[in-house]
Amino acid sequence: MARINLLPWRESLRKKRQRDFGIATGIALLAVAAAAAGTHFYIDDLIRYQKKRNNLLEKEIAAMDLKIKSIQALEKTKAKLLARMDVIQQLQGSRPQVVHLFDELVKTIPDGTLLQTLTQKGANLTLIGKAQSNARVSSYMRNIESSAWLAKPNLQVITNKSKSGGMSDFTLAARQISPVEERGGKSRKGKGKK
């Protein structure tokens, strides 16, 4: 039998296998490193993109906050202007009432009665005057009661300083109203005066 030495062939095969294993391991490590780097860069890119979106949203929110503040300031200005308009409309509506008040004072005052002072606070009137008798003051109160622009006469004070039956001093309270205000369920419009 011939002797064949297989040791160098086995040794070279082992070295080749070790070299192939090293190359395969190196390629695997490179592939893992490339995959890790790719994943890292991909995640970094996603984070950068989300930060950009967040910054954009924060800028838009800040711009909207400014617009909201501007709108709130405009709404306050609008509310003030509407309140002023209401006051002006009320003043415009009440402007002819002064004329009607003086007209009614002339129409309701009976003969023998003299008004000295008229004081008005809001719709409340205080009438101070002199009358020839208590009956004249009663007549004046009835005339106010039947007036379309005056209501709720209330005698505060009536005094007669003279023993001989001279003029009596009186203080009378009343309210200024408009003809559309209701009294006892009926409109005062068109009611006659005494």
C-alpha cells in the first residue's frame, strides 16, 4: 500500500475554512453595522422631521394666539361701541320726552295752583308749589293720574302757614312715563285729562 500524506491538504483546507469564516463574520458584522447605522440615520431623520413640524406648529399657534388676542380686543371694542350706541339710542328716544313732560305739566296744573320748583332724578319727579286750597292739590293729583306722560302722584307734604286760609305749600312726587307703559292692564295712550 502506498502511503499518502493528507496533512498539508487538510491544513490548507482548515486555513481556507478559517479565512472563509473570518470573511463571512466580517461581512456579517459589516452588514449589521450598516443596518444599525441606516436605522440610526433613519430615526434621526424622523426626529428632525418631527422637530420641524413641531416648530412649524408652534409658530402657527403663536400666530393664532396673536390673532385671538386681536379678535378679543376687537370684541371688547365692539361691546363698548354697542353700549355707546344703546346709550345714544336711549337718549334719542328720550329726547322728545322732555317736551312732553313740560307740555303735560302745563296741561295738568289746575287754576289756582302755582309750581315753584321741579326736580327730576331719572323718571322720578318732585314738584314743589303753592295752591289756593287742598282741593286744588287733589285736582292736580287726579290730572296727573289721568295723564299719558305722568303717573303715580304721591303727596309728600301740604302745609298752610296762614291762619286766614291763604296759599298752601305742597310737595308732590310723581313719575314720568311714556304712553305705551301700561296701567292696570290698559294702555294709557288716549286717556283724557281733567
